[in-house]
Amino acid sequence: MSKINLGIVEDDTLIQESLNDFFDAQSEIDCVQISSSVEDFLTSIKSLETLPKIILLDINLLGMSGIDGIPLLLNELPKVDIIMLTTFEDNDSIYKALCAGACSYLSKKTPLKKIKEAIEVVSKGGSYMSPSIARKIVNTFAPKQHKSNLLTPRQKDIVAGIVDGKSYKMIANDLFVSIDTVRTHIKNIYKTLEINSKAELIRKSYDNEL
Amino acid sequence: MSKINLGIVEDDTLIQESLNDFFDAQSEIDCVQISSSVEDFLTSIKSLETLPKIILLDINLLGMSGIDGIPLLLNELPKVDIIMLTTFEDNDSIYKALCAGACSYLSKKTPLKKIKEAIEVVSKGGSYMSPSIARKIVNTFAPKQHKSNLLTPRQKDIVAGIVDGKSYKMIANDLFVSIDTVRTHIKNIYKTLEINSKAELIRKSYDNEL
DNA sequence: TCTACAATCACATTATGATGTGATTTTACT
DNA sequence: AGTAAAATCACATCATAATGTGATTGTAGA
């Protein structure tokens, strides 16, 4: 089994050394590049023979933030997997990092052994999250049980048609009612939702706000 | 430290027994109810003294599916944490389960020891995902960098305005061009995307289809 | 240089959407 | 029986959107 080539972007030299010393002692992992900033890292990898397969990335760095650096790193190394290793555990940082393309997110409190485990999991195509972070991620899926009693069943039919891109006429046809009925329903929907355009309705629908 | 009260909903009796035997041998976990269906489980817990704090839930059950059962379980036991334990690893099942309110998702291939670990993690307010499942979840955040060369930069500006719910007039004002220019852009956009209404445009935009 | 294309604007017509007022019917609850 | 809410339809009006035809300018590439 070949070694896992690892890159580290971390501006705290103490943590740099701690990680480096630890991975040096691991036969499975080879740390090919350590930098203090994304800018520096991107420059350095141009002269490397073996490119990193996985990057441990901090957020709070000297130059650009780790989150802003993700697209740049992925651009240079399209196949790299990025593991965030950071003290920031706020929902916003987690969300932004994942949206930018990070595949795992670890708290800096994570023991070295678990970090190694995460690297191995990721190198096998999986993903590892710190438990507290995983919980925050799943909460983004199911926070709003909006349950919407706002709209009546018929109104929901109408909304479905609109979100589908149908015109009032088409909706009227599909539901076997007159176009004036459709209009009335839409008037009532707009009133209930306090909006006044299809665009807002579609947005609300996609944002699960009904 | 008090025991963790566990419920299990699983229709395969072999797995039922295997889980039960295993947890019986664990001092930290107390299995208070095992049922083969959500319906049965909901009935049974009414006569229990100690209610489960965590439920291991299968998807493929005799009556209603585990996913459909999640809201009912949460309704009866609002503070319960639900861990999916299932063979289904398709994105859709995972997504639906999390949206319905499950807090963890384990493959049935997960070793008993890891299942126990997951239960403990969840009981401490965290969440544990099988690595392959965690990867699928993070992929839902940063899916396709569609990069769409379909639309020109200016056309994208126009689309942004439309998706924002602005009228042509407002867009024209914002971009310092005439409303006729906006109209022309939109005509071209519709032609390129082979659509013919704002609604469809907004839908495509929200679905990342441009 | 010729060409393609993005971006700009104009004019014109028809279609669709937004909003108001008012009315009838059915169902469900008090 | 009375009331409320949901669903249905009509008529009217103004605003906005969709679509066609035609034209100019600037820029990037064959």
C-alpha cells in the first residue's frame, strides 16, 4: 500500500510541528508540503514532484482565509480532498467550507489519532466529521418543520404548477377549472404569503418557506 | 452514569436478536423496546415506564417505511434522537431521512462496536455518520460546479435580477441600460435555454441547471 | 480583413400576470 | 341552523412579460 501524500496549510507553527512530528512517525502518511498560507502553498506545490492527495486546511490564516482558498486549491489540484482543521465551529464557517468543496471538517480539539483516522477515511473515498460538527450539519437539513398550514391543498396544487413553470392557463387546464379560479387562488396565496410576484413564490417554495 | 435507553425498530428478527444480545452485554446501554414496525413501536411505548432516548430505525419495514415513521416518532417522543440503520445508501433515502429529522445515518454493514460508538456520540449531542454516507452528504453541499458557458456574463446579470424578483424595469435601472436591452437579453436567454417563461428560468436557476 | 458574437437600443403586438370587487356552492364544525 | 373556510367562477383594468423585426457598436479570433 502506497503512502497517502498529505499537504498542510496552517499558520500556527506549534501545530505545524506537532502534526509534522506525528505524521513522520506514521508509515501510512507522507507529509509532502507544509505552508502557513494558501498563497504560499499554491506557489510551493509547483515545484513538488509528488502532489498532495489530501490537504489539512485551517481557516484563520495570514493571507486569504482557508475558506476563500478552497476554490483556488481545487483549481490547482482538482482531485485533492480537503479536510478542514480549525477552531471555528460556527454553522456559517462549516456551511461555507462544505459549499466551497471541503469534504471533511474537524475541530482542532480532535486527537491526532482521530485526525489520522479521518485522513485514511477520506483517502478511501469517505468523509469524517467531528461529532459536534456532524450534528450541526444534519441540523441544517431538518430545522424547519414548517409544516405549513398556511396554504390549503388546492392552493398547493396551484403553487406546484407555478413552480413547474406553467402559465395560469395551463394550470387551469390541468386542474380542470377556469383561469379565473386560478387567478383567485393566486390572489389568496399572495395575500397569505404577503408577496406579489411569481418570482417570490418560487423562491419561497425552493427555500421551504411554505 | 445512567444507562442510555434505546429503542429499536427493525423487522429482520436475526438483526433484532443480534443487536439485542450485543446491547445486553453492554453496561452503558439499555434496550427498552424492540419492534418490527413503526406502528407497533408507537403502540408499545405507551405502556413503557422508561422511554427511549435514542431509536435505531430501519427503512424497509413491514408497515410504513422508516422514513415516513420519523415524523410520527418525533411527534410522540419530541426529544428522541433517531439513528437510521439501514442497507439503503442512496442519496435520496439519506436526504429524506435527514430532512425528516433523523440525526445520524449508519450502514447496516457497520460493526456493532461502531454502532455502539454512534449511540454514545449521539447521546452526547453529537452525530455519527458512516464515512461513505458522510461523503454523500457533503457532496450535496458542493455538487456541481456547473460552470455553465451557456450564458454570457451580461446575461447572467440579467438572470440574477430576475431570480431576485425584480421587474425588467428595475433590472434596466440597476444595470444602467434600457428596458429594451433587458428584453433583448431575455429573449436570447430564453432561446438559449429553450424555455419561455420567467418561472422556468427561476426554476433552472434554483436547480443549478445553468 | 472578414466574421461571429456580445451588448446595446427602438418600435410594435399579443399574451400573461397582478389586483379589485362580487358571487355561488360545498363541506365541516358549533 | 348558522358560520367559516375552501373552492369555484365572472368581469374589469392596468402593468408586465413574451416575441418579432431590425439596427448599431465594439471586440476577439479565423
